[in-house]
Amino acid sequence: MISFRKMVPEDADAVAEVEKQCFATPWSRESFWRDASSSDTYYLLAVDEEADNKVIGYVGCWILAYEGSITNVAIAPDYRRQGIGRQMLLKLIEEVKARGVTAMTLEARVSNTPAIKLYEGLGFKSVGQRPKYYTSPVEDAEIMWNTHI
């Protein structure tokens, strides 16, 4: 059974481990906690209750007035393609709406077709690209917005 909850300081190591499994240039444990401890951010975790409450995914969002900017989305490789990312993003949207957010944005690698399709299914639309936004490897980012949260 997968459940979702807000990140707490004790989760920083587990979140950093998921990050290492998912990205060529991972954020450090310190970067996560510094970002997540701000009053202007919200980090939501996906937890596998049947595996001793193991953190298997997370999503981070900066909240700036009425806008949310999704900073990170990751699901551990063994848990992908099960709808967990979609459930986690829906829960995040619910949480930030309660904080007054009415529009959200994010960037995705232009080659990350599964993620782009997931975001489109949640109402995000492409509004352009950021050249060479990503490193390792260098790649453009698709800029996406959902202005009707």
C-alpha cells in the first residue's frame, strides 16, 4: 500500500537516496532539507507501507504567491509505471490549492516523453523551451503551465 505525507527532517536521507537512483546529477541531502524547510515550499513523499514505510518517491514545489513551481519529481525505478507519480502529483495539487495556489509550472527534459504525457494528463500545457537547461547530458527543457488548478 502506497501512502503520501509531508516531508519531515528525518526523511532527508531517504529522499536523497531516491534522488541518486533517479538522476545523473542528484541534489544533495543538504540541498533537499534546505529547500524543504522553507515556508515557501512543500515536499510530498510517496511511502511504501508494506516495505517498512520506505520512501519511494517525492515531489517538491515552491509556492510563490498564487503560483506553484514544481522543482523535483522522482519515483524509485522499482515503483515506476504503477500510477504512483500521478497520484502523488494529484495530492500535491490538492495540498497547494489549499494554500491559495491557482496556477503551476514545471520544466521537463524534452526527451522525457512519459513525464510530459503525465503532466499533459494533469492539465499542463507546453509554453516553450529553455535551451540547454539540463546538464549531464545537456538538453533543453519543456516549460509547462497549468493555469487552472
